[in-house]
Amino acid sequence: MSLELIINNDIKTAMKAKEDVTLRGLRAIKSAILLAKTAEGAPKTQAPKTK
């Protein structure tokens, strides 16, 4: 399981549990990952194929 999927699942769990502090932290991490993936000079990777 990729780090992004783990973060997304943890975000869902925090939302259901109404854990605001945890949710803010996870969203910040997700945002940092997205910015790193879309930054100039970032290596181009393909998303894994799903069946």
C-alpha cells in the first residue's frame, strides 16, 4: 500500500472520529506530497495500474 493511500485512509478515519488536530496534520502531509509531485523538476512517475 502506498503512502498516499495510507494517508487518505487515515484522513477518512480522522473525519469519522472528528479528530480535528489529526485531520489538519494529515491534510498538511497530503498537501506536501501533492506539491512535491507537481513541482518543477520532480521525477515523472506513472500511477500504478489497477484492475
